[in-house]
Amino acid sequence: MTLHNPSVKSVQTTDAVVATGVSKVFDAAGVTALDGVDLVVRAGEFVSLIGPSGCGKSTLLRLIADLDEPSGGTLQIFGKSAKQARIDQDYGIAFQQAGLLPWRTVAANIELPLELHGFPKAQRADRSRELLDLVGLSDFGQRYPDELSGGMQQRIAIARALAEKPNLLLMDEPFGALDEMTRERMQTELTRICAETGAAVVFVTHSIPEAVFLSDRVVVMSPRPGRIETVVPMALGPAHERGDQIREDPTFFSMVTAVREALHQGAPARGTDNR
């Protein structure tokens, strides 16, 4: 068995995600969730999906993650099928709930994906320590999840998603259950983590300010059937250089307004290129 070494990250130059004419119909319910979605996410890019409830944001994320199959169109993840990308462990995924196993220590939770894929114990422990340091929780490896706050648990969930050095991180409202102060701290942490890992991110959120703060581009989706209404590039500089002060910057407010107008009025916003 040949094991991927999670301490060595390959540099990806191929686009992280290429969706071409992707549709999804849930036949049993007679619901068309997605219709003709075309989207490119570049390697290392942070892209947020935002839109009204039921517009297919999470459905698109599940298709990218190979948790479901499209009814039409094609999806490529780093030039591979979604299934092959899953097999090759090219992406990590984090959901709204941290989903940590309460009977395992924090370190053991982080090590779980590596354990499932047969990595040696010493290598798992080294990677866990590295990730605990990355998310700022080096002293909590031997604690249990119920001893951690909600924000700390989410940081551990992100660390677990990064265990195998994925080049793509898929996140479905990971901060949705947190209070506003913790949520803002986590957003700042995430920009730092993404800068250090170089992973591309596809991030589902209902929060316009969150999408603006985190993203290189914000993808605004229409009500069901989900289509891409427009794509708004963020004029805020590199995401990892955006400190908390950016939230008070006039450019930040103008970006929030651009996304809000596109979301609520369906009017064209600055920048409609989906690549």
C-alpha cells in the first residue's frame, strides 16, 4: 500500500473546480435544485456561495464532494472526476456542526482520517501536533470535545479536514451556529489558515459580510432552480491581509452593498465573469 504523506503538500496549478452545465434533479420530490451551473474555482482561491434558502448552495457543494451525483453536466476537481478526487483525498470538508467524536481526544479526532487510511501512528501524531499548532490549540490535544467551546470545536473540525493536506477545502456554513464575536474571530483564523495551507476553498454561507470578508469572489445564486446570478470579485486585497479593521473600511461596505444588490434585486453587480 502506498501512503500519501500529509506532511508534504503538492502544488496544484490546475483549476480546483470546473463545473460545466451542472444540474441536479431530485426525481422523488420532483424538484430541480440546480440548472446549468457553470463555475471555475482556481487553485488557491476562496469562493463563497450565497443565495436564498433552497437555491442549491449545499447541493452544489455535495456534488463537488461526490456525496451525490449531478443529473447533467460535468464536474472536474483538479482535472479529475469528483469520485476520483474523493478517492485521492484531494479535498477536506467541514460542516455547520463540528461532528467530533466525544469519546476521542481532540488529537485523536484530528488523526481519524489518517487512521482510516492506514497512516502509521507516529506520522498521525506528528500531523496532529502540526495542525493543533496551526489552529492555535496546541495545549488541547488531550482534552475531549465537551471540554471545548463551540469555536474551539470548529477549529478542530477544520484541522481534521486539513489532516491529509487537501488542496481544496469544502465548507458548508461552518460558523453558522456560533455567536457573532466568535464567528468574526473564526473568520480571521480561517483567512490565516488558508494563507498558510494554500488550499482553495468553496464556502457556503447565508451571511453577506462573512462572504465579503473571506472571499476572493462571491458567487450569488438565484432562487430554485439554482443558477449563478452573478459573481462579484472582492476589491479588498489578499484575504489573509484583511484584519478586523477592514470591516470598518468604506470599500468593505461597498462590497457588501454590491453583493446585497445582486442577491436581493438580481441586478448585475460589478464583475460577472464566472472564471
